[in-house]
Amino acid sequence: MRKKPFDRLLSILVWLSAGFTFFVLLYLVGYILVNGIPYLKPSLFALRFNSENVSLFPALITTLYMVGLSLGTAVPVGLFTAIYLVEYAKKGNRFVKLVRMTAETLSGIPSIVYGLFGMLFFVTRLSWGTGPSLLAGSMTLSIMILPLILRTAEESLKAVPDSYREGAFGLGAGRLRTVFRIVLPSASSGILAGVILAVGRIVGETAALIYTAGTIPQIPQNAFVSGRTLAIHMYELSGESLYTGQAYATAVVLLVMVIGINALSARVAKQVVKGRI
């Protein structure tokens, strides 16, 4: 059958949109690589930061700490909350509606508001450390990414066919065993996708961390000291005209780090699915 003119127009728009998106992504990645790779020198990965080498190594270690601390708090809370909403809560429960409304509200709050809250509550009120600290920054980021993990985990659990649950119940498995042995492995790819998005937000956040984690370029000895992530390091360098090239080099490292985390997460998801099958 011949395509109608309207269908042809839609097909053209779809291909143009896909091509434009790919071109923009390719241009951004290429622009960062071209401007940053020439400045990737060994001095940029020195153990200690100074005004001569402007090393990004302390910021890299701080970023890894921040990702681990934030995910270690937000993922269990978000995942268990999603399990309750999907598997245990009754339909029409007002508490479920309240939780979902709260998650949607939190996802729309600007990051600078989270930063001010974290500074007033975690840094000033609770006094974790002598000032801004990694723990205060990670707790602030945990609150920021919690709605994202909660909603993606909830939608992934909803996408699991009910026949899986009914089959497990028919074989005599309890609800808890069904959730952790059948439902969660089936929804693992969607849950990991939400975790990947959360990691992207963590490594790219600056406004909230400036107020809570600080900007000191040092390798943190514990969670109660200040430190700067790669995004804050790039922001600080770009504000000084002397280190523009090093800022682009930091962007290259950040880009490679995100791509590596995404590839690792995708590989883990495939292994989980293969193990389940």
C-alpha cells in the first residue's frame, strides 16, 4: 500500500529529529574531545592539587566517593519504597497517592533549593564536620535522586507480567520470595536504567554541592571533610581564564567516566538477565 502524504511527512519528521539529535550529540562530544585531549597531561593527574598542575585527581576520587555514598543511601530507600507501592500497598490507598505526589514534587524542585536546604540542615543544624562535608553533600544528592530511582523502579516493577507472580504463588512461594527471586530480577534492567540516570545527575551536579560539599581540592580522608567533584572542579577552572584548556580536559575525563559507568551498568544488567534465564 502506498503511504499517504501525512504518513510520509511524519516519517520525514521522525528521521529529521533522530538525525538532528545524533548530530547535536556528536558535535558536543567531538567539541569536548578536540578542545580537551591536548591538555590531558600527566601533571593533570597528580596526587596533590596546586596552582601549577590544577590536578583533577582529587576531584575524581571525590566524585567516586560521592557516587557511592549517594547511591548507597538513595537506592535501598527508593527500591524498597517502590516494592511497597507495587507489591504490598492496596489499590486506592491514600498513603500511596501521597508518596507519589511527594516524589513528583521533589523531582521538580531546582537543585539550588536542595543546596540551600542541605546547607541549613546537614551542615549548619547537624554540624557534620567543621563545615561542608562529603556526607552532607551525599545526603543532599540522595534526596535529589530519590524520586528518580523511586519512579523508575516502580514503573519497572509494574511492567513485570502478573503471570510471573501467579506462577510463583501457584508453586507455593511466598510474597517475599516471589518479589526477590522473580519480580526484581525481571525488572533489573529498568531499575539499573534509573540508577544510571541518577549517576549522571550526581556527577553533573554543581549548585547543590557548592553549598554542602564545598570546593576544596583535596583527596578526602573521610566523609566528614570537604571536597570538590569533577563538575565543581570544571566550574572553578572555567571561571578563571588561565585554565580553560584544563577545564575542557576535565570535561573529557567526566565524559569518559559517565560512558564507562553506563557500559558497566548495561553489562551487569545483561548478566543478571542471563542468570535469570
